[in-house]
Amino acid sequence: MTGNAARGTIHAMVTRSALKLRLAVAAALIAAGPGALASQATPAQKAPKSTGRAWQIITPQQSSLVYARDGSLIGEIGAEWRTSVSITLLPKYVGQAFIAVEDKRFYQHNGVDVVGIAGAIKDNLFGASRGASTITQLLVGNMHPDLIDRRDKSLSRKLHEQSAAREMERHYNKEQILEAFLNQINFGHGWYGVETASRHYFGKSASQLTLAEAATLAALPKGPAIYDPVKYPDRAKRRRDVILGLMAEQKYISPAEAAAARAEPVRTVADGGVSAPSQYFIDVVRTQAERAGVPVSQGGLRIFTTLDPSLQRAAVQALAEGAAEVEHRPGYHYPTLASHPKGSTEYLQGAVVAIDPSSGDVKALVGGRNYQESPFNRAVNGLRQPGSSFKPFVYARALMDSLPPNAIVGDTAIDVRYDEQSYRPRNSDDTFMGNITLREAITFSRNPVAVQLWMKYGADSIIALARRFGINTPIAPYPASAIGASEVQPLDFVAAYTAFGGLGTPMVPRLVYRVEDRAGKTLWSQGVASLPPALDTRVTFILRDMLRDVVERGTATAVRRYLPEGVPVAGKTGTTDDNTDVWFVGMTPEIVAGVWLGFDKPRSIAEHGVAGGSLAAPVFARMLAQAGYAHPSPGWEVPPGLVTAELDRSTGKPADASTPFDRRYTEYFLPGTEPGALRIDARRLFVFGPIPF
């Protein structure tokens, strides 16, 4: 043997001997407990901070569960989404899967696995890094992060953790520790504990987990983001199959059971196990409950809401499709949802609200296109100009004053003077139709007519009426407010339309039926509530019938691309100056819904082809069609006390033998305002063209 070879052999023998000695010393110190280890520490390590009662098992914070109107889960409220479950309700293999991969000597050690630590030291010395924390140690660190910071890699922290783990094992049995561990750990996405993880990954209680699903969850504590079965099913399956093999090796399951479980694909449920993506809605629920003094964020409660999952899903999808279509238009030059700077939300946004006009129940609410990127709720916290969708409140005031829908009004150039200023409203098509009926004016959204009505009936009077409808945002007493220049909150604005969808009485929006505690005791409930009637039932019917023409012949005909003619629909479009905001608020006998599109920082959506009828109305119609709200119906029942007459649409006068069929229609009047009465009492005639100011 050469000198070099001999020296190499001697060096290797010395190294192995030193390694064995170090392993033996380490194992002996660990076995002796923290006192022995502390005696080997440096002076700085001899006086570590106290771990207090880090050994104590505490009940972790629970979340409050939020349910839709059909009883399905739509989300949770709490800093950590967690619902604890008794280990006695779980299949045996659930806990065994975690033991197999995390702590195979769980039932043999006293909180610290000396054999595992020695093996870890050996592996680390040879470059194969691994840990040796037991389930008890992991529980101590996860349950008491303020006392045991697992990010701290110092020897001092490890000694404290081991001491607390041993103390925990002296106070609790193994099943109690395992149960606490399963209810404590993080499974990713803000889901904590095996019950919540099972619910959101697999759509079932942990008591119903299959062997393969249990092993999939057991893979997650090592790296929730790495082994996420939703994002990385193949990676999750490989890790799951390793765990199934470990369970078979440790005799928890048979090789045949492991093979059968390995054959199963990794299947997760859509939308995180909730029946509809509803986080914007849930944020409003939390705010309302907390304002009522119900501590839903502290967890452990059950919240039953008005949300319709099918309509909510359709609202999210319709808004996504409608906004994406705008972004794919030729010449569109703004950032898109699919391609925008990280952290920016300066792409086209939107909001949708749908309310039952008979109860005020909010059945769908979407506050933006991507909650994770922008939790700002535009449906509730946004303030936007409604454009011409405000006009029905102006027309309502005129109808209340017995102005009949066939009255001739002037769609002409006008110059309105106020506060030493001049205002000249124009139409979106830059044309004027001349003398037309009131019905035609709202059908084709003629701005000069709305401004003239505003001036005739008075800003104060119309603003007061809007308040009766439930619009609480400030309305400026200027002529431009007649065509929607004053900002509104989408939820309140759509709720105001419930008066048009019903019998003239605005409904108060309701999102929550009741909140219960763990024992089922009702802590808070909300009944159906309304504001005082804003309109006479007959006036409501006339105005709604005029709004039906907006859909059938006017600015919202795009609705009929998605909803068949047998579905009664009424509504009003809205487009603001410079095309910065587009709206459609519409209704069927079952639902009232509003759609808004625009940018958070107002700017023109596009130079051409932008209108509430072309962008927002299709979102409304798609939503109802996709959700199954497209029910054929004879329409709204005509209330008693109205007078009907067949008129000529072009003149507003009674039809005669020479009136073509396509110009004939049925008009509705308050008694005394019908054509015959108008001819008899000329004082009731209201004809005006351009109004001088």
C-alpha cells in the first residue's frame, strides 16, 4: 500500500470513528432530555426565553360557515378557515396516513423521537438533509407560534420544542394529540384542519374521506403549495402514492388496499368546494353581521344567506365573458385581465347585482372580475355615474303628475341656463328626432327630453322622489343629473329598481336570513323589509311597460339575442359622457338585476361602439339565460283602474282604419288622461318642444 493510500485509509477510519462518537454523544444527550443538552450549550444558550404553557392543547380558532339559500356552502369567515372535528368521527386510515409519513414511531416515543433524531443527524452529516420532528413537536410549534417559532433554526428553539412536546405527552394521550394535530395544520389556501381541507378539496366531510383522499391530504403538510392537488394533481399523486406505500410498510393497510388506492386518480372539486364563487358577497355579509353586533369573524357560527348559487355562478361567468369580449375588440389598447402588469387592476372592471323584487333578497352580487387581485367591492363601495339608467326616476315624476305616455315632447336642441351657466344636452347619436311621444323618448333614450322634464318638475322634487326609491347618494340639483351625472352605489341603485319590478314599493336589500351559534340558537335574523311606497301601482305599471319597449325596440334590443320573446323583460340602458361607464338595469317578473362596466379610474372604454345596450345588456341577458331564469310568462298583471287604448305609435293618437298594423300598440292611462279625456279637456294637454330658458 502506498503512503497516500495508507493515509487515506487512516483518515477515513478516523472520520467514521468521529462520526460514530458524535452520533453516540448526540443520541445520549437527546435521550437525557433538555437538561443535559442545556449543559452543553454556550452561555448565551443557557438562558432561553420561557415557553410558558406551550405544551397545552388549546381549541384553535374556528371559522363561521356561510350557506346559500339552498343550504350549500359558499364560503367561510375567519382569519383561518377551520372547523374542528372529533377523531372518533374519522376513518382510522386518516390519522394513520399522517403518522406513516410524519412520525412512524408516534405510538412509541414520549414526544421526542430519539431514534429518528439520530438517523437525521447521520443523514445530515452525509449530506442528505432531513428533519426528525414528531407530530407532537409539530403540534407544539403550530399551536403556539408565539412561544415556539419554528422559523428559528437555533438549538435553543429545538430544545424548547422538545421540552414542550415531552410535557404535552405527559398531559394528553396519543389520540388527543393526533386529533389536535389534524385540526391544527395548514393545508394551503387558508384552509386549516383536516375537516376544512376535506370540504374544500373534495367537497365532503373528513368523515367521508376515502383512503386515497386521506393520503392526498397527508402529503400537504410537507408543502401545501408544492403538493396542491388542485394545481398539481400529478405531483400530488406521486406524493400520495409514496404515502400509501409507507402505510402498507407500517402495516396500517394491506398491499392490495394500497394498490387499489394508487389506481384512483386525484380528483378535486371545482371552486374550492363551494357552490358558487361568492367572496364579494360574503364580505358584505360579514360587514352587515358585525355592524349588527354579531361577531362572525370570531368563528364557530352558521350564516344562512339569500344567495342563489346558480344565479351567482352565471353572474360571474357572464361578467367574465362580456368583459373579455370587449377586451378582444379590434383596436382595444388597454391592459386586459389575461395580460396586465402584476399587482395592477387597471383593466376593465365590472359589477353585477341581482335582487328578488318581491322580497329584496340579494340573489347574486359580484364586485369585480378577480377577487384575489382586487377585493375592492365595486357593487357596494363603488360610486359611478349611472348615465341614462337614472332616467326612469325622472319619467316616474312626470307620470305621477298625470303626464300620459303618449304626450308629445320635443327631442330638439335646447340651451338650459342655470347658475349663470349654459347646458346643451345632446344625444349619443348626435341627432334629434323632433316631436315624439314620451314613450318613444325613453325607448330611444333622448337626453333633451329628460332634461326638459327635470326643469319642468324641478330638481328638488325629482331628487326627493329618488330618495323615496332608496337612492341615498348625493344628487346634484343640476340639469345633467337628469341623465345620470350624479354618482350612485350599484347595490342601492339596483334595489331602487325593485319598485319598478314590483308594485311601486322599493325593497330593502337583504343578504342574511339568520345567524346561528353552534347550538343552533338564532343570534340575529332579518325579515323582509321595504321602504314606504314610492309610486302608485298604476304609474309603476305604465312606466315598466314603457321600459319594456326599451328592450323590444330601443337601446337594449341586444337582450333578445339571449332571452326569447316569451320572457317578459323591461329595463334601461346607461352610457356616460366619453363612454366611461356603461349600465343596464333590467327586470323580469322574477328578478331585478343591474350590470356596470368601466375602469376603476374612469376613462373611455373605447372610442366607438360603446353603450350600455351593447356591452352591459348582454351580460344581464346571458346571466339570466345561463341561470335558468328565462321563463316564458304572460308578463306583469295589469292592475285595476287603468284605461287602455289602441294608438298609432308614430303620432300618439288613437289608431284608425288607416293605421298600419306595425304601428298599432296598446297604451295605458291613468283615468282622465286617456286620449278622449284629453280632447275634451284641453287644459290637460301637455305639448312642449324646445323650452326657452
